[in-house]
Amino acid sequence: MNSKIRKYLTIVALGMAGGSIYFLPYIKFVFYDAQIASMGITNVQSGLLMTVYTVVNMILYIPGGILADKLSAKKSLIFSLAATSLLAYVYAFTMKNFVVSMIVYLGLSLSTAFVFWSSLMKAVRIVGTEEEQGFMYGVYYACNGIMNALTGAIALRFFNSAGGDMEAGFFRAVVSGGSVTIVAAILLAVLMKEGNQASAAVDSEEDKFKFADVGKVLKNPVVWVASFVIFCGDGIYTSVSYFNPYLTEVIGITPSDSSLISVFRQGLLLLAPVGGILADKIFKSTCKWLTTAFGIVALLFASVMFIPASINPTVASVYTLVPSAVAMMLYGVIFSVMSEAGIPRALTGTAIGIASIIGYTPDSLYSLIFGGMLDKFGGQGYNYIFTFLIISCVIGAVLAQFVRRLGLKAAE
């Protein structure tokens, strides 16, 4: 097979892996009522499953990242995908037993967060050259988004095939959605080369992983600065979802129309490769693109605050897709900042483990902060949210330039 074709097919397979493996741990977001009814549990117990999963994930990110640097990325990914499918089958046949379900969710932390996440991000990096990192990550996130939606659609189709029997439908949804990861594992086994490095330098003695280097990563300031760049980028990506309640509460569109706009908004993740092309071909730097994108998003958030109350709801709805589009192009390349930070490829897993703990904090933190703003100030709270995000964009832009300078200094 042509090496270039194989490279892009491998990225597609990695996107399939990342887009399908999180179906089961986050299944409540698609089948909330069906899960509770089928398991015979309370809302609190449902929340407990997710709490156990996310807390253990946070604990495992750094040790998993260190281990990911020591192990084969290909083998780590295939094992994690296969283990996740196995856990899905166990869960499907034992979901009435809450204790077993808790154990399954603990197992999901090991199979989806321990070595998988760092190995996945590392694999995306080593598939491409250093000059095409932005585009590689962009293509990955586009494929990830497509596969995430496709896995949900497959599970929904099987759920509906039960003819209204919620428990039977949920069982079919779990088994079908859990089987997609097996397909992803097979594709990676066929397509991904062992040690699929784009540069021979990775195989040099000085670039091989050594446990003694872990301390260097932890002490390296650029790793921590890059982690907070990811924090700012993830915060923006996570927060564009607040345009949905903004449109209903402030602009006055119907919830169904807001949901439709939300579907389009999520589909904008397909623009991630555009961000990669801009970073690699136009700006010749991920950090330069991130600085520019953060600045554009900040201006767009500011402009939303001046939308007049008399504006046509359709125009306002469409306009909110603009900052969302830039946010998707920004988020799609956010992890390629590790390359420009000068992190050796052999230590990418460790660095990503650190970055993931810091970088994904907005997923849980921002909802509490913004929820408090909305509860206290009502519709006016959205202006406080947008102001908060503008400040976050400014901080992200400054830190991205700082990463670039530190990276260039380290390369001298």
C-alpha cells in the first residue's frame, strides 16, 4: 500500500478508535432514561457511575502517560479497544447488578484513560512529520467527530429495533456500540505500523524513553505552559454549548430549533482539518495559529454581547455558529502544541498525561461556574460567561506565544 495512503487511513482508524471507545462510559448522554430503567437504578446511582469513572481517569492520566511512552502505541491501542468491547459485553449481560456495573466502569477507566488516551495522542503525532502536525490532529478530530456520531447512530438504530422494549433496546445498543471498537482495533492492527514514526530520529538512542527523563518532563516549564494553553482551548470548545440555552433564553427561539442549531454546531468539528492546514501551511506554526484563533474568538464573543434584542432569531442563531466554527478549528489542533513546545516524541505520552489532567479541567469546572452565574443573574449571566471566555482567550493567546518562544529557545 502507498505509504501516504496508509498514513491517512491510519489517521482515519485512529479517529474511529477515539470516536467509538467513549460510547459506553458516556452512554447516559444518549440513553439516559433507558439506562436507568434497564439497570433499575436511581439518578444518584447513575451519577455515581460517571463520578467513579471520571475521578479514576484523573488519577490514571500521568502514570498512564508514562507507561504509554514505554510501551508500543499500536499494542496499547489495540489492547485498550478490545478490553473496552469486552467490558461492554460484560455490562450488557450483567447490568442489573449495580456492583458489577461499578466494576465495569472502573475497568473502563483502565481501558479508555490509562494508556489509551496518551497512546492515541502520541500515535497521531508519530504518524505525521513535524511539519504537518496541525493537519494530522485536525483530520483526527474530524474523523473522531464523525465516528462518535456514527457509533451513536448505530446504537440508536439497534435500540429502536426492539420495538419499544426499552430494556431489550438498551441491551442491543450497548452490544452494537461496544462492537464498533473491535472494528477499530482490527483496522489499527492492519494499518498501523509498529513504532510508526515519521522520523528516524525517534529511533536514535537519545530519543528512546528513559524513566529518568520523566522528572525532566515534570520540571520542564514549557510542558505546564502548554497544558494551560490546552486548558484554555478546551474551555472554549466546551463552552460554545452555552449558545444553545442563550438562544432560547435571550434570543427566544424554541428548544427544538436550538437543538437543531446544536447539531450543526457539533458538525462544525469537521472544520478541524482547516485549522490544521492554516497552522501548517499559512501560519507555519501551531502557536501562531492558536494566538490568532484565540484573538478572533475573543472578538466574536464580544460581538455577541452587543446583539440587539430586536434581531431576527434566525440571524442570531446562524451568527452564533461563527465563533463556534473558529473554536472547532482551534480545538482540532490544540494537542499539536506539544510538538512546537519541543517535547521529544519519546516523552509525548508523559507530557500528554500531564496536559490531560490540566487541559480537561474545564469539562467539569466551567459547568459549575457558569451554572452559578446563570442561577444568580438569569439571562444577564450570559454576558458574564462571555466576558469570562474573552479573558480566557486572551490568556490562551499569550500562553501560546510563550510556548512558541520557549520551544524556539530549547531548539537553539
